[in-house]
Amino acid sequence: MIQNIKKIREDFPILSQTAYGKPLVYFDNAATTQKPSTVLDIMDEYYKNYNGNIHRGVHFMSDKATAGFEKARKTVQKFINASSDREIIFTSGTTGSINLVASSFGEKFVGEGDEIIVSEMEHHSNIVPWQLLCERKKAVLKVIPFNLKGELEYDKIPSLISEKTKLISVTHISNALGTVNDIRQIIGLAHKNNIPVLIDGAQAIQHLKVDVQELDCDFYAFSGHKIYGPTGTGVLYGKESWLEKMPPYQGGGEMIRKVSFKKTTFNDLPFKFEAGTPNYIGAIGMGAAIEYVQNLGIENIAEAENELLNYGTKKLSEFEEIVFYGTAEKKASVISFLFNNLNPYDVGTILDKLGIAVRTGTHCTEPLMEKFNITGTVRASFAFYNTKEEIDKLIEGLVKVKKLFG
């Protein structure tokens, strides 16, 4: 149980800001989360005092930055319970991680006529890289459908799998619907057929406990900025057995062992996939964010957010004008809806003038919106630092929207 929410909110300087003269109510956490002072402070400290390029210098600042960078890798390893820090690849985010696998795994293991399976509720970041791979390799993309509650139709998966299936890539939690998918079931079914699985964890890593060994996933991708860390940071977890077989994604410094004009040999894991100077201070900030989450307890965070989800759903249900999208039995703290037959952009714009930040549009899930035959939704997404009083302000805002549009 999270205690003293007022004190916790003080850890996040931006939450005391105003928007258009109104106290900020930030309900766009699925897009990006706000950053605690511990993250901001440690990044500031390293930029001011220890900014030296990592792994390559013998001087004090390089040593200090390298130690901080590799400490962050260990922090990530323990947080998701990877068996080795060699399995933790630092990337620019979930998108970068998925593109790495699509390029590297795809180059090695996918050929003409082979198949990749994704779901109908995926973010564009877990669709487009596979489409590009399929175009490049003349492979086939297959799609797991979902029902109108926003739940995957698991019984359809066996018929999609064939001897040509090379990978299944699915989201852990839908960013547009909040649905928590039964990825254990998908992984189990895939592995019975010797098919590896990539999980897009961008919307899960900050909400629930992720244990990659217990899940037995082959790849897991997430972004630092979704878990209270800096933008431009992310992680690809990959089983060492797969990463060893995959060719490098990019070439350059750090990812090499020896370079000559006759032949180049590559570095050990994880450095084989980390070409060039990485966002090492960003990674240090991401490590600090994960430590902040660990101190609060992911179970406590999940409990607080579930309480906000239930309260928000109950209050919004009091409007006859509300239509919900995403009513799965298992959900994270995301509520997508349409209000009073209004364009979601109009609703979001008026709420913004009242100091309430929500997301509007397709949420980078256009195929999902096509399934519902809509052009977008209003999305309110909660984090543990939000309050029921803020949800009440959202309700008051919607009353004003209703009055304004009659």
C-alpha cells in the first residue's frame, strides 16, 4: 500500500505546475510518465561532474561514467530477473528494441514464404518493423484478432501457426485499451511449436511485476520514459542463446573486437548490439528510475493504480454519454472512451484549457480503431501519483464539455 501520496507527489516537480492558470492534472501517463527528482538529480550530477565517454577512457570521468552505466545494466537485470547482464541490451526505447530484433533476427532466420505473427491490437511500433521485414524478405504477416471487449481470441492462434512461423510478437498490455494479455498462454503455445516470442512491454513494465525467466519469453522490450526515466532510453532483453546467434544490428565503435580491411570480428554480448556512444547518462537515469520504483514496490504501485482505474471507471460510467473501448476483465490503468458523440480532439482540447491532460486520437493503433469503426478515442491513463480528487476534476471537466456542446 502506498502511503502519504502528498509526499510522493512532491518527488515529481512537474506535478506542482499549472496549465492555463489551473493546477495540472496529468492523465497522459501511457504516452510518457513524469520524472522524480532522484532521476533528474543523478543525470544532472553526471553531466556536471562525470561526463566522460564510457568503456574507452582510462581517466577518472570515463571510469565513473562507465561504472554508473554498467550499474544501471545490473539494476535492469535484477528488476526483470534476467539470468545475466549479458542479456540486457540498452537501446533508444521499445521501438528501437523491436527494430533491432526485426532486423537482426529477421536477417538471420526469416526467408521467403516464412511467417511472423502479431496481434490486431499492436502499437504501430510492433507492426511496421515486421511489415518492413516481410517486404524485404517476401515473408507473410499474420494477425491474431481480438473481440469487442478488447480481448485476444486465443483460440484462433493455433490455426495461425504453421511450420513456416518464425516468430510471434505481441504486446503485454494494450496502450489503447489497457488490456492485459495472457502472454504466458501465448508463450507456452509458441514454445510447443519451437517458435520464439517477443513481448512489447512498453505499457507493462511500469504497472506489474515482470520476471522474464518465469515468463520464459525469448525477447522483452521496454522504454525508460514509460517507467519514470528519461526519453531516448530503453532495453531489449534477449535470451543469450538467441542473441549469440543473431548478427549485429548496427556497425561502428564498441560493438567490435578487431577491425581490419580484410575482416572485422565482433564484441561479446551485450556490446555486440550497442554500436557507437550510447545514451549512457540516460541509462544511468533509467537505472535510478527503476530503483525508485523498486523502493515503492511494484505490487504497491499496481494496487494504487487499480484503485484509480476502478474509481475512474465507476465515475465515468455515471455519464450516459460515455462509450468505453476496452472492457477486458484484466486491465491496466487506462480508460479509452468517446463522449457525447463528440470528436475526441474537441473533448481533449477543452479539458486541456481546464488544466487536464488526456490523450486523443488513434494512439498509434490505427488497425485497432478500424476494428471498432472509429477514428480515435479520449484516453485517460493513470499512474500511482494520481489521485481520486484529480479524477473528480476530470468528471467536472466533462460536465463543462457537455454544457458547452449542449
